[in-house]
Amino acid sequence: MSATIVRPFEQADHSEWRRPWTAYLNFYKATVSEEVYETTWRRLFSDGEFEPKGLLAIIDEKPIGLVHYPITAAAGRL
């Protein structure tokens, strides 16, 4: 088996991001509007201090997973 590559999202990853996120929402019987999809994708590339970011896991050039993670201020530090 090839090595797993984990890297930040790229703009070209939009369909590979949307497909598993939609599957996740469907599993939990949840939906979001097109505006939420568009806004979330845009925010993943924003430079704002507390904007979310994301990573894509790839094996053999095929995306196999993703993660969204928040950027938060560290507790106990100024």
C-alpha cells in the first residue's frame, strides 16, 4: 500500500471536500444550504485569525478522508 499523504486543502479540492462532507451530513440526517457550503469553503482559505482550516488525506492520488479544525486562542497565554 502506498503512503498516506496528509496536506492542507487546495482550491482544486472543492469537489473532493464537498462529497465527503455531504456524506457526513447525510449520515447524521442533517443538511446545510448552498450558502453554508460556499461560505465554509471560502472560510477554509481565509487568513482571519480564528478561521477554520482543513486537511485532506490521500492514498494513490485518491482522497480518503478530511478534517476541519478550528484555530483558537491558546489558554494561559497572552
